[in-house]
Amino acid sequence: MSGLSRAFLFALAAACLAPEAAGQLSAGGNYSLDLSVQDSGGGNAVAGGNWSARGSFGQTLLPSSGPDLLQGSAYALRRGFYNPPRFSLQNSGAYTAQDPTGAISLLFSPFSVAASGFDVLFRSDPAQNPLSVDPAKIANANSVLLANQGPVAQPLAGSIWEVKLMDENGVYDAPLLSPSVLSIRYPDAAGDGIADGTSPPVRVKTLSLWTLDEALGIWVKVPDSGVDPAQKRVAAPVNHLSVYTLIGGADSSVGEVSAFPVPFRPNGPKSGTGPGRTGTESAGITFANLPSEGRIDIYNLVGQRVRKLDIPANLSPARLVWDVKNESGHAVASGVYIWRVVSGVNSKTGRLMVIR
């Protein structure tokens, strides 16, 4: 195990007594250790013998703390008692394993693993340093996705993870007995809804969890992915452990599109820009929260289209200004106008009022 770069070790087991441990990497469930060490909770001195506790805990292989130190919660075990440690999963509680940085986590559902003892390994660079996957399949999957969906639909940098169970026989590839929830963090330091470092920009609300189909060498979207903007994470239930990543795409949602100012009265007593103002000729009318592709059609009340605005691909920020002129470049007359935004199969309409 010590040679696994960024591979993190987690294990749980069942049962018993004594001090409660607040788990850094896991929560819920009972466990016991047999023939390990006894530690009263404060010093470096440990003694051989039997040790047991109630609660749950995580263990992380931390090279920065020294290659021979396994550390978990309020105590540490020097390698040599077990190498690697083996525990027996016996109880029915749900529990979570995550890497020390919190970039990825896996919430096991009760009775989801048939093996009696196992380790969970997270590898952050499987394309270069895999656990068991063929890196050529990752490269092929990226190429296929680029050819089919374009540059916006590519794995986020640093989001490709290989997740595996291992037991005493090596990689444990059996499917999970019940779905467990895998969660990967995405970067959005500014909180602007755009994934950091993406070009073209990827809107975080389009992110989904994808898994590598190792037989076909392609990325496949995991059903029921959800984005949590508060935690900046994408999560989905999974039935097997493999290679996972975050991939975005074109945003065709139109439900939040709006236009302002309404009314547009550039020469009125409240003309100007900002809240409560009725606009200026130079600022025009702004359409906000637009999809990443599509168009805006503007009609008069007799159904004649007076202007068509194409939404530039991967527009960021997601807004576009209409200069309140028709296709011939002339200012439109005072009146009520209907706008319609279309993206893919989605569309939305609204009203504008122009008072000159």
C-alpha cells in the first residue's frame, strides 16, 4: 500500500466498548480492532493487546507524517501491527469515506459491500498512475467526447478519480449490493457559477457525474446527478466503483431568463441605469440568465419579428444587450413587444414596453 500515490485507506468494523472516536473520514457505525494497541488517549506510549471502541473512525495514509504512520481520529497506529490494516465490516449503518482534502467522498449505504473486510482507495491521477484501469481507455473516452460534444464537454481538470475496493486478494470488483452516493467537489472560488479554469467556460449547473465504461472506452453519464452550489459538489448514486469525473455541457435552460428595464423609457424622469431606473439609449435592454446557446426573437403585437439576436456560444457572463433597434438599425417605436428566447427544445416568452 505504501507505494500508492494519493491512495487513501479506509476501513470499518463492528462492535464494542470504551472510548468514542470522532471520525475524520467516516461517520456512523460500530467497529472493533483485535490484537492491536491500547491507548488511553493522550500520549505516544502504546501497548500491545486487545483494543475496542464504539463509534466509527477513518484511517488515512499520510506520507507527509512519515511513511510508517497510520493516523486516525485521536490516535495513531505505527505500521507493523498490521500491514496493511484489516478490519471486518459487520454492522448495518451508513458511513462515509473521503480523501483528506475532501475532494471526493463515498457514502456507503447499509449492507452495500459483500466482502467481510476491505479497504477503499481513491486515486486522483489514474490517467498517469492508475490503480487498475488502462489509461489508454481514459484517453480514448476524452477523444470520443470531444469529437461528439465539443470542447465544453470535457472532464474538469483534476476531477478524474479512480475509486476501488481492495481486499486480501487485490482489487474487489464486485458491484455494490445497494446504491451508495459518490460526491466530487468542483472549483468555483469566485462563486460566479463558472467552473474555474474552464475554456470555454463551463457553467457549474450543467455539471454531472460521469463514469468510464471500461469495455467501450467511453464516458457515460451517471443518472440522477445533482449539483450542490452551497457545498460546490456534484453527487450521484452509484452501483459499482470505477473511474469517475465531472463533465459539463451546453446550458439550454431558459427558466431564469429575464429582461430589464421594463418599461424602457430612456427620456423619462427616472432615466438612467441601476435599480429603479428606466434605462438609457446607450445601455439598451439587457437579457440576463441566458442559456449558453440559442437565440432571442423580438416581435411587435401583430406578430412581426422586429429583431433577432443570436446568443454567442458559451456566453459568459450570461447576458446580452438589445440596442432597441430593428433589423434595419432604426430605433423601434413606442409600444409593447414580445420576446421569445429559444435554446434547443426549450423556450420562454416575456413582454417589453418601450416609451420614447
